[in-house]
Amino acid sequence: MRGEVAICRSVELEADCLRLGEIRIPRRSFDRILVVGGGKATAAMAAGLILRLGQRVPLRGWINVPEGTTEGLSASDLHVCQARPAGVNEPTELAVQGTQAILDAVASASKRDLCLVLLSGGGSALLVAPATGISLADKLAVTRHLSASGAAITELNTVRKHLSRVKGDRLRRTCRASRLVTLVLSDVLGDPLDMIASGPTTPDTTTAADALAVLRQYDPERSLPPAIYRCLDRAPQHSVCAATASETVVIANNAAAVNAAADRAEEFGFQVESEAVTTPEGSAESVGQRLAQRAVELLRQDHGGGGNTYCFVSGGEPVVRLAPAEVRGKGGRNQQLVLAAMIELARHPAFRAEDRSRLVLLSGGTDGEDGPTDAAGAVLNAAVWQACEQQGLVPLDYLRRNDAYRFFAKTGGLLLTGPTGTNVCDLRILTIAPAHRA
């Protein structure tokens, strides 16, 4: 579900109040709306907000978004900062500058302002305000180290929150508006509000001690910059709650994307099953292997749904443990997942050569990005199998090097969508066509 669609379904200006999901705010209680936020889908969310409210309520503010996501967005008083290049999901100096502008805006808000915070996946890299004594380079070192080590997004955000002046409820504590409501496209499984975009407006359920525990696991030699440890050592070892409460509305999540995809598959006449996980699901390789094993079971059951194609839609977000930098290639978790599934299928004793034409597996990031690549993910079909054999490629070599992008570039299996206007984790689609009858 694109950001503007989710906003239009959740926001309505009624005769005497503004409806935000189930929240209703009396129109007489505010004069203007201050819009701030960041994320891969935040520009689309802002476009939906402008479309929904039009000129009926004055809007102003600042949002940080990736390059190439601002199509159809124009508002003279809403500054759109394209704070990072497309396909580079890391903080930049421009993101730091934009975040400071956001903090300044909410700090100067009046009691007659209503503050709307638009958050989506990728917000952690776009809302960046390093804590005192921490440089952007320090934060980049932490992010890269934890990501390369296979840390889950919840572990990564636990650390980032305690190295920031905007994450972990700090944006809300800075705000001086009369009321603050956060509208969220969730990219974290289970929708933990304090973890989405590192929870800039949600009371923090973690502590600096929790962040240190994560670093003890992934950096036992304390190889990260000393400033990181100094900052965490001097931080309060308990969570701090803001005195003023705010409200949050989750307007879309992974389950909504899975359900929408399943509904669409049913419209095509497929026999559909679906699953959206809500807890960490492990490595991309293990998820790919499980999907491959399920595919073989369905193939051997001759699963055709009485002549209909079987379709399994699943959602989640696995992790990848990166190969050493000196051998590492190019790819992302969805490409790695599909390549792992291909390898598992190839070595499964019950998988037959003729099954290749019956099976299609797709895995992609709903935001249109997969790792530091221009692909959303990858597709495995008969053509990919054929190209692999014709070129004499060895899939396992590419998997070990995290080089799935180059493998699928050579075999025609890259899923290229461009920015999608949403970000709600990943979607995987497995289809099994009926067997031909003699």
C-alpha cells in the first residue's frame, strides 16, 4: 500500500474535527498543522496529506526523504529535503542538517499548532542528530558494523537510539506544539512503536545498558570508536519518559501488504495461502531454504488446486551476515534469499528438472530497495535456471560472497521497480503451476 493511499484512508477533515485513524481532534483546538518526519515513504505520505487537506488547513514543516521519491509533491510551506541518494540507506551530512531543521521547527512550534509526524521505514537513516561527543562517522561505523554482523533491526535501533538527539522519544520531548500525532508506515515486524524509525516520538523501552549489551555481543573486542562507548557509559541507565503524551496511528504494515497481495492473487484465480510473521525470522539463507523445502513438498503433492495455480504469499524481514569485505560482492537480503532457495532446490533429491517450469519464487523489498543496490530483490523462474546453466555459473560461489546481485544480473532475475512510495518490510511470492496431464 503506497503512502499516499494509506494516508487518504486514514485522514479526513470533518465539519468540526480532524480524523486521524480513530483519533478525532477538534478543529477549534489548532490553527495550523506542522508536518515533520522522515523515511522512504514519507514523501508519498506528505503528498497524501496535502491531497486530503488541500488548502483547508495551513500546512508547513520539513521532511527528510531519499532522492527520487518526491514526484507529485508540491507545497510552498512544506520543505522537502532529499537527504540521501537513492539506494544508499545510510545517514548523510545533509540528513543531519535536515534533522536539525526539524528539531528547530518543533521547538519553535506554538500552542496553537498541531504537530503531525510522518514516519516510515528508513527513517533511522534520514532522521540523524548525533548525541554530543558523537560524530556522523562514529554513527556510520556502528551501523555498518552491526549490519555486517547480522544484527536484527531491533538490536540496531536499540543502539542508535542512545547515540541520538532525535531518536528514542527525543523529537517529542523537543516539540512545543499543543498536540503531537505520529502517522506510521511500519517496517518493523510486530509494529513495536519504539523501534520504527528508532522511535523519535515514542517512550523508549530500552536503556543505555541494553545498547551496551548489544555491542558486547557484536563488538566483543570494542573495536568501534571509543566515543561510542563513552557516550553510552555516561548515559542514564534507565528510560526517560516525556511529561506530555502523544498518540500514534499505524496506517499500514507488513500484514496489510501481505493481505493485499493475497487478495490480488485470488482475483487472478490462484489458490492462495498467506503468512505475515511478527517476530524475527533469522537469516535470509534459512528463509530461502524453508521456502524451497515447502515448494518441493507442494510439487510432490501435485498441488495445483484442482487445476489452479497455487500461490503462497509471505512477509517478513530476514537478516544477512556479510562476507569479509575483501571478498564481498553486491546484493541484498531478498536477492540472497532467492539465491539460497535456488541452491536448496538444486540439491534436493525430490526436486526434478521438469519442476523448474512450474515454480516461480519472488522476494522483494516493498520500498523498491534491497541492500546497496538498485534492485528491489530477485525472481527465480525457468529462464533464470536456463541462463545459469548456459553460462556455467556456480550459485554457491555467489551466495558465499554476498554477490547475488551480479548472479541475477547475469541470469535476468533482478526485480527492478524503482522507489515505490511505501516501506513495509519484504514480500515473498511462491507460485506452483499444476502439473501437465498426459
